[in-house]
Amino acid sequence: MTAEEDRARAVWRTRLGSAFRTALACAIVGCTTLYGPEPLLTQLPFPAFAYVTAILIVSDGTVGDSVKGCWHALLATAQVLPASVASLWLIGPEHFSEAAAAAAVAVGAFMVAVPEWSHLMTKRIAFGQIVIVYVGAVVYGKEAGVVMHPIHVAASTALGALASVLAMLLPYPRLAHAEVNKLSRLYTQNASERISLLMKAFSAQNTTIALETISQAKPLQETGAKLLQSIKLIQSPSTCGGEPFGATPKERSMSPPLYDSRDYIVELAGDKESVQWERHQIRPKPHFRKPGDRLQDIEIQIRGMEMALTCCSSFPITFIDEELQEILLAMEGQIGQKLEQVKCIPTLLDASTAPEPTKGELFNKFLDSLKVIDPNSGNQTAFFFFLSCIELLLDDSTITQQNPTRIVEKSKDEESRNSVQEAKNMFKRIWPKNETLLFAFKCSISLGLAVFFGLVFNKENGYWSGLTIAISFSAQRQATFREANARAQGTALGSVYGVLGCYFFSECLELRILALLPWIVLTTFLRHSKMYSQAGGVSTVIGALLILGRKNYGLPAEFAITRLTEAFIGLFCFIIVELLLQPTRAATLTKKQLSQSLGALREGIGQVGLSPDEKDMDIVFLTLREKQEKLKVHVNQLKKFAGESELEPNFWFLPFRTACYNKLLMSISKMVDLQLFMAVQMESLVEESRRCGVAWIDLQERINSDLDLFKKGVSLSLHFLEKITSIESFSVFERKDKEVYDDLELGKSSNEDVCIVDVEKIASFFLYHSNEVTEKLWANKGGEERRASQMALRQSAVRFCISGLMKETKEIEKGIKELVQWENPSTRMNFYKISRKISVLFPE
């Protein structure tokens, strides 16, 4: 059975298991509210909210998620209960009108939304409780009671939370670390198949076989990326339960949405908190690496192997004989053993780790057969970069994180500056951020308007206009129209199914409850569909539950129509407020983020190089890693905005250029990987030069002379592309064209050449000059041959990265030229002339 078949079966088992536990949680709520003793039923007058709470917590969750969800429900109750009792006592339930209830909901929602320490799940549950408390005061008047009415709401919330915990424990616990192990096994099988195919392509006897083998690995690459994202989502904040509201933009951007419409396998809810709730007594060692981080390194290394093969112009590679092929097969076996060790990680938080595999004699034997590299052979460069990726796999090297041994101790001055900064940050935490206040105003106004118009339309069912949007707020930007459309369709589908179920099983309540089981299974799959996503799937199951899982609410058909109307009122208020408070389109944010990502790329490339003093290299590499982390944050944010732009309606605006942005994202992502590889290879090159006793000044002068030429060419191009993507309108050129022309004639432009210098020329210069150092080691013949081979390997890998970065920069330039031309069809895009105008109009 292949890894792809295992993955498909795992998807079915996971989704069916999730559907079973969701059905079990709903069955617990249903049996309690329908067949429980009368004293208990009097304390649970709001079974609908118990269903909603259970669905929010249990959907694709684990034991840790459910326990954490109970804690969020408790915090929400602690926030809402005292305030609601006090307001009902001051005003009196009988004095609440539609306007007063709407105002109370708005104020309560604002107070709940402002604290940044509370989780988004806590806020959603609290929003729902606030709506029920104040709408209930309008509906029941004095009969609601000042104290008992909020307590009844809290009891219904507790029932839903408790049901979700029981559903996760029965018939056996669904633990987060067990899910990580399951996905890790699937990923390592996927990685093993990909490596086997890439090794086969590397040793192919002709180009046709090589290309066919590479194409077979591409579908596996997509599956591997999705499996890896699922693992990382269990270890980092996710959107199923909501992100920690006080999370920084970096933390949010590094955590992609759990229910991505384009991601059919990303379905495991939970985060690192989930595992801590399950096994809170275990603490990891300081340098313990999570499975997701280790597997991320493997994924990047495999992507490097794929990049190397796609850059090979012809096959077979001339100097691979039968002996080398045997060594390659043996190294493939060693990589397989290493993957088996990664797969056998017992838990996320175990204090012990598996022993680190080493490359051993096989790789050294391969190195012994290498000679001085011909700088004019591009195929050889790709070959050695492929080998460097194999070496990283065998060594289990750290790619995505800074090596702990390279962390530089801070000076006393720096520590004092950091203490001052911490004090400033503490003050900032006390006062809410602007985005927090915006979120609070959005929730407050939306819920207030929804409750007011919902009560005006139908007093008895005025809950549903507010509840429909109370559980859907997100601290991050979201595709508003798509979310509203999915919720509306889901509510309609669920309501129709509920009405049909009541029609066919009108005489038997038990059969109506059983009819929910196949619907819950279906909605579990709908949650992971492109059409409905989580928003539509949750609305679909709730729509049926409210009709089939309750009694004494009137005629099902009338209730369904009323609830659909109330849901439309709530969604309409939500959309209007969203457009008024956040009018900036996602497409506009995408273009701005593209400019910022190009700037981060430029900063990272500008940091590459060797310092004059060898002792400063640790600081140089640490700064380079920080720049790369910043770059990854920007690129992840760019992907997020691009996904939102693809889903938002165009109206009277230009359509979003999805294909163009996808090409740009592909090139930028490759540059991110190449920067990581270049940093690792530069570090290894410095270490090897130290072992070989190479004079630092000699190495620094030879390498930096070519790196400076590379950095100048790429940085100039990226700087120009950064500027051109930040320009909102090109009419500025038309207005000032005469002024710009005069300045150019006078020679005032200081940046006339934005074209990248020839790619192969710079790469060959770098390899030629660095080989001069290696040739001295080859000539030494004093046991330094293997050291020379190591140096040659590092130098060739760096050259490959230089070549790849420059090529991808040219691809980005082509993509941006296409994008700008499409946005300005009446303007002929001559990038050379535009660059000269930019240098005059926007001087540094």
C-alpha cells in the first residue's frame, strides 16, 4: 500500500471519527434535554445554546481541545454572569425594550472583546451568552428573573461543554499527541517515496525517464505539504478554537487558517495548548524540537533536491558510474532509517529524543571521489547542491531554526535596553491595540444592530439574528461575503433537512434524533469542502439540530422560515459593519504586502556575506536568521491576503489576478528556501575553512568580492520592484513626465542600471575565486583532500543558491511587469524608463 492510499484512508477514518464524536456530543445534549428529569430540565431552558457550545468545542477536536474548551466556557461565564446579573438588577427585566436590549448587548460585547488575554473561543461563547441573556429579558420580561435567567444560560453552556469532553473520552480518548504520531507516520512514508523517486531521477539514464520520475513526485509534494501543515496546526494556534487574541502578527501569520477551502486534509483541530492540557505535568527540555519543526526541515531539504533536479539540463549525469550509484542507494537506505527514527517520536513533549543519525562513511566515500569543480559546468553545480541536501538529510541538520550553539550572549547594555523595552511593552499591553479596539467596535455594533432588528421582526425568535454572527467573529480579516454566503446556505440546508425529518418522523421523537446521525456525518465532510468550509458546515449541522433535536418551539416549517429570516438579518448587519469599519479590499492589502515581502527579501539578501573580523560571524549569521524569520512572516501574510482576495467579490473593481500572484508566490517561496540553504551552506563553509586553517582575510576577500556584485544586482532589482508595487497609481508619471525628462537629461538620476547582472557570470566568478582556496588544499596532499571536497561541496551549493536567487528575481520581475501592465492597460510598461523615473520622483 502506497503512502497516498494510506493518507486517503487516514482522511476517511479521521473524518468519520470526528463525525462520530460530534454525533455523540449532540446525542448527550439531546438525551439530557429531552429525557432528563424535570428538575434538571427546568435548569436547562436553552438546549439550542448547549448544542451550539458542543459543536464549537467538539468539531475535529481532541481531549485537550475539549478540556480547554470547558475552560474557555468557564471564563466566558465568569465574564458574562456577574455583569448580566448587575444590569438586570439595576434596570429590571421587565423594563428591557428592543432598543435597551440592543444597547446592553452592544456594551456587553464591547467589554468582552477588549481584553487581549482572552481566547477567541471565550469571546464567541460570551457573545452568545450575552445575546441570550438580554433577548430573553425582552421575551420573558419579569418571569426571566434577575439571577436565575443568567444561571440558566450558564447551565446550558456547561451542558454543551461537558458533552464535548465526554464525546472525546468515549469510547476511548482522542489525544493530540496520538494524532501527531499518526500524521508523522504518514508524512515520513510520503517523504520516503519522494526521496526514492528523486534518487531514481538523479540516477536516470536519459532525460525522458528523469522528467517522468520528477513528475511522479509532484503530487506527493502537495500531499506532504498538507500533512505537514496538519502537524504544525496541532502545535500552533489554530482557528477552529480561535487564536489567542493577544497573539502578535508574527504568531498569527505563522498559523494558517485551519479550514482552508483549498486544503482538504487540514482537519485536525487543536494547538500546543491542547497537548499541555492533556499532559500538563511534562515539560520539554530547553532545546527539544517539536516533530513539526523536524519534519519542516526534511520538507525543505526534499524541496531543495527537487530544485536541483529541475535545474539539470540533461541526463544522465556524466560522472555517476555504477560504484557511485551503489553508494547513492546505500545513502537512500540510511535516509530511510533516519525517517523511521523521526516517525517513532513517542509524544510531542517527551523529554527524551531519538539518537541523531550520522552520515557515516558512505557520504565520506562519495566525497573522496570528487574532484575540483569546473566553474563552467551548470549540471555539476546542481549535482553538488543535490548532494548537499542529501548530507543535510543524513545529518538531520537544522534549517528553519537558529542552532543553539550559535546563539550569542547578550551584553549588559543590550540587556538593559531590553528591560526598558519590556517595560514599554507592558504598558502597551495595558492599553488595547488599535486592531483590538477595531475588533471590539465591530462586534459591538454588529451584535447590537442584529439584536435590535431581529427583535423588531420577531420577538419570540429574536435570538437567532445575534447568535448567527456571535459564533462567527474572527480577530483576523476574513472573506466576509464568502463566510456570510456559506452560513446562509448552510442554515438553509440544515433547516430544510430538519423540516423534512419532522415531516417523515412526526410521530416518533427517537427517529427524529436518529435522523441526525447521517446528517452530522455529511456535514463533517462539508466542513472540509471548498464550497462550504467550516462556516457553512457548522451552520448546516446547527440548522438541523435546532429543529430535530428540540421540542415545544412551534411548527417546524414556520420556525425554519423565521430562523432563516433572522439569520439573514444578522448576516446583513455583519456585512454592513464589516464594510464600514474595514473598507480596504484584500486585493489592496495583497499588493501592499507584496511590496513589503520584496523589501524583506532585499534585506535578507543584503545580509549575506563574510565580515572583516572572523569573530563577528556568529552575529552575522544570527542577524541573517532573524531576517529570514521576518521574511517568512511577510510571505505567510502575503499568502493569507492572496487567499482572501481570491474569495472576495469583484463588484466594480478589477478582478484579482490569481494566476499572476500564484506565480509570484511560487518564485518568492523558492527564494525563501534558497536563502535558508545559502545561510546553512555559508555557515558550513566558514566552519570548514576554520578546520582547514584557511586564512580568513584570503577567504573573505575572494568570496565577498563576488557576493557584493550579486547583492548589488539583486538588491537593486528588488528595490525597484518594491517601489513599483507600492505605487497606487501611475498617473504621477503622466503629471510629472516633463519634469522627470528634464532631470534625466541633466543626469540627475543616480540609479540608471536596475537590470540584474548576468546570472551565470556572477555565479562562475564566485566559484572560480572560491576554488582558488580549495585548490591549495588539494595541492597540499596532507590528508586535506576530504576537507577540500567538503569545501568544494559548500562552494558549489552556494553558487547554486546565487544562481537560483538571481533567476527567481528575474521571474518576479516578469510577473510584476505583467501585473502592472494589466492594472494600467493604457500605459506601456518600459521597466527601464520607469526605474529611472522612480529614482527621480522617489529619491532615497
